[in-house]
Amino acid sequence: MPELGVNIDHIATLRQARMGIEPDPILAAAIAEKNGADQITIHLREDRRHIQDRDLQILRKTVQTRLNLEMAATDEMIETARKILPDTVTLVPEKREELTTEGGLFLTDKHEKLIRRLKEVGIEVSVFIEPDLELIKFSKKIGVDAVEIHTGKYANLIDETEIETEFVQIKNAANLVKKLGMRVVAGHGLNYENIQKLIKLDVIEEYNIGHSIISRAVFSGLAEAIKEMKRIIGDEN
Ligand code: PXP
């Protein structure tokens, strides 16, 4: 059965909107784990726009499953990871002006040393890349343990023929990752509908999903939240 990594960045985004203390991503992680999440995924961005260093430090102590830290491939972030020791580091591209991670990481020889620095302290290294067969072969060559295939393009397409073309790319990419002996992961833009086609491939071992789960949680919880406030202000309806 594939595993689910729940990305809780959006909880932190909501908290940072008021620069306050709620909602706390630490509590979100505990709820996710209590309800079957196999992994907690967070992205510590260089501009700290959502997840903060404090979150990373506490989550390292409280997460009972696995902690997957998405981060830019910079020396500063590698040192942070070597100190905190998440179970997995997923190297992602990062641009300050983007709303969310756009496109996959373009791996080059310079990543080999960074990957080695993470692996020598026991961290599993995953890379977030496009479903590109050459990049997958290069990942294997530089010591990557897991490949997270970027599903953002697949998720955003509307035209059925284009969706099918991208789906075939993902399928070929996933099969190659598996054949080369790396763990097959997928993520970005996945929701309750578009994931179904991917599950049928029966090759992806882990999904990292954030936006659609947190969006759904708002509406599955909104009615109860309003009723609770009404009870407090004295209306028993
Ligand atoms: N995987 C990676 C590498 C990501 O950068 C993100 C977004 O932070 C996700 C998965 C989750 O994407 P979404 O929030 O669209 O489900």
C-alpha cells in the first residue's frame, strides 16, 4: 500500500498571516499522524514564509512517524539538516518570488557533494524532479535514495490528451526510478480526483500532499467550528 506524507505548510501559512500562535503546525502533525499519515512533510523556505525554525526543532522531537524536510540545495540548509536530522531531506528548487515550488530541481554535479553530506549523517535523500528519464538516471549516479516525481504539470492540465501524455511520462519515470532501485515518490497538486489514475499504476510508493487535504479540512470542519462559537455566545440552536 502506498504511504501518505501530509504536507502541513499551509497550517503554518495561516498562522503567519497573523504572526500569532494558531493554528499550530505541531498540533496539525499530531492529528495527521493519529489519522494515518505515514510521514509529516514540511518545507523550510529560505524566506521562512510559513514553517519556522521553531517548528522544525519541535517537530523533530514530536513526530512519531517520519519527518521529511523539503529544502533548497544550499550549504546553509544542508548544515541545518545535519543538525536537526530529519529522516528524509527532499531537495527542491526555490525561488523567492514563487507562490509555491514551480518545476523540478535541475540536478547538476554540484549536488553530488551536498547529497553525500546528508547521507553521511544517516539522512535519506530524495530529489524533487520532473518526470525526465535522463535526470532520473543522473539521480542514481549521484547517490540519490528516492525520487519525488513532480506531478504539478499533470495536475494543472485540463485537456484530456495532454493529461494522458503527461501521465505516460510519469508512468515511464516511475518505472525507471523503481528499476534503478530508488524509492518512487510523487507530489504537488495532487487531489482527491487526479490521484486515482496514479494509484492504478501500482508503482508509486509514497505521495506527499498538502493543499488539497488542508482545503478539504476547512470545509469538513467549518460547520462544527461555527456551531461551537454559537454555543459559546449563548445560542443553543
Ligand atoms: N512535494 C513537494 C516537493 C512540494 O514542494 C510540495 C509543495 O510544498 C508538495 C509535495 C505538496 O504539494 P501540494 O501542496 O500541492 O499538495
